Amino acid sequence: MTNLVQFPGLGLEFNINRVAFTIGGLDVYWYGVLIATGFLLALVFAFRYAVDFGIDADRLVDVVLVGSVCAVICARAYYVIFSPVPYESFADMIDIRQGGLAIYGGVIGAAVFGGLACKWRKLPILPTFDLVAMGFLIGQSIGRWGNFVNQEAFGSNTSLPWGMYSQATASYLSSWQTVLAQDGVIVDPSMPVHPTFLYESIWCAVGFFALWAYMKKRRFNGEIALMYAAWYGAGRFWIEGLRTDSLMLPGMTLRVSQLIALISVVAAVAAIVIIRRKIGKKELMVDLPLSVAAEKKFQAARADWADKLEALGQTVSLEEMRQKLPASAPHKEFVAAQKQQQEFDWEALIRQKLEQAEMDAEMQESVRQENARFAQLPVDPEERAATNSSLTQGLDEK
């Protein structure tokens, strides 16, 4: 379970145990620990900045649960489908403790099932994708170090100073040397290889900080998600070209991830250009989310006053507390506005509406009585019409 990993050009070597700890005889691997760490940090970021995208954090919990479970299932399914190594049993297919999760499979699963969960929980889909895309970069940047511990997802030979060597890389290249040669990739198992896990980790970290800095400058909903697709796709395309364990399309020498990455880059860049031209210089506005707690507070207040509201023909709506802020507004403004929204006094609003409705009803009744009284007096018809018009005008002004 221990790998001696060397970086000869840097004079560094590490003894790495793939098992982080053991619970009741069950080994817990660093691969899973690192993926879980990346996932948790992505959650922290998402819940902190959810309000800046008009997303209610309470509802986001359900979307994250559905999307995460389906992402893992789809990531494993993607890997199993395109893996050149046959699995002996279903148990082997679902065993992810030693790796075997394909990022693009996870992204596709999260997008499809996370989008459906957004519809279910009434969350805006595109802003949610924007927020989750940055979370993906956090998770990928940290999760890739699981490949380092497992000594997988490495590249072909290199003479660069940071070239990596271990018995695991040498053993893998020896067993696959003939197959790789058929694909035009010549390898020497005794030589260092590209630490492609490190390349992708750095690429994702840089992408995250770049998108985080751009977050307040976004022009339309979905732009961050498209930028993620373009950025990650560009990096994955060239990094995948260095790897020796790429998943291939069946019967072809075409790398699946390179194909998807290329399509992602072209489609995302084209979409960004087209949409930006369409919207011009219009500033993006964000609808503040209505929290579950705020909705319950509104429903309780409306139920308490339902009879009076119906009697006076009055209505109250959640739309009366909705607010909008420009996407460029500081985070603290979003937090303050959300707090104000959550503390909104529905009782006071309803009482105000009822008081105004009662005043209007009293005024209308007064006008009716005055009209009835004047109708009984022997007044000239023209003078009576002028008096009625004056009373009606006074009511309208009030």
C-alpha cells in the first residue's frame, strides 16, 4: 500500500501510504479523503456566495445532495464504459476506493440531475450552474492529488526537472508498453513521467481564482459555467494528450476526454460571444432569493388574516418583498438585503392594507350617503350633478 515516489530532477522523494486510516478493519484511502475534502471546501464556497447568485442556501442543500450522488455514479459509469480493462464482477465495477472516476462523467451527471433537482426545488438553473462550476474547480484542484497518492493519471516520459518516478509508474508502463506503442506512444518504464495530476490541479486552481475575481463582473446568467467549460476544456485537451492511461473511444485511437474537451471549448466560446453581442452593455441584475423561512413566515401571516383580507377584497403576495441588486454589488450588500428580506414584517403590511381598505370603504359609503341625501332635496339638476362630481373627485384624490 506504500509507494516510494521520486522526483530525481529535484532531488525529492516521498514514501506515501495509500491508506489514510482504518476503521473497524476497513481501510479508508487518501483518494477518498482528498475527494471529500475538495467537496467540502466547494460546499463552503457555494453556501457562502449562494445569495450573490440569487440562490437560497436551504434549497441548494437538496440540489447538492442529488447532484453529488448522481455525479459519482455517472463518473464511475463513464469510466467503466470506456475502460479498456474488463471487470470481473459488479462489485469491481462499483469499487471506487482505488480510483476510477472520470471527471467528465461526473460533470455530465451533475449537470443533468442537478438541473432536474433545481426544477424540483425551484432554484434558478443557470445561476446555480455558475456557482457550482466554481465549486467544481475547487474540488478538482484538490481531488487530483488523490491520483498522486494512487500513482495514476500520469503522463508519458519527460526530461523536465519535475519528472516523477515510482515503482507504480514503472510497472504500469511495462505492462502497457506494447499497447501504447501501437498507438504511437513510445515509453521507457525506467524514466520519469509527466505528473499530469499536478498540471491539472494547478490549472483548476488558477481557473478558480480567475473566475472568482471575475464573478462580480459577469454579464449574464450561465456565463461563469460557460467560462468553466472553456477553461477546463482547454487545459484538459493538452494535459490529456500527455497521459498514458486515457480512455479511448471503442475501436478507435481517439481519446474520449480530448474530444469532449474540444467540443466544450468551441461551444462555450461561441456561446459567450453570441450572448454578449445580443445583450450589449446591459447590466446583470440578481433577484434576491426567497428563503424557505421567509416563505413560511409569509404563509403564516396570510393565514392569520385570511378572513379579513377576503372580506375586504385584498391580497398579499411574496412578490411584494422581492428585491433586485446588480451582480456587481458587494457580497455584504447581498447579505444585508437578504437579512432585511427575512425580517420583513408581513403583519404590518397586512394591517396597513386592511386599514387603507377600510378607509376607502368608509369614504365610499360616505359618498353614497351624501348622494342619497342630495337626491331627496329639491335642488336644480345641474347643481346636483356638479356637487356629486365634486364629491367623487375628492374621493379619488384621497
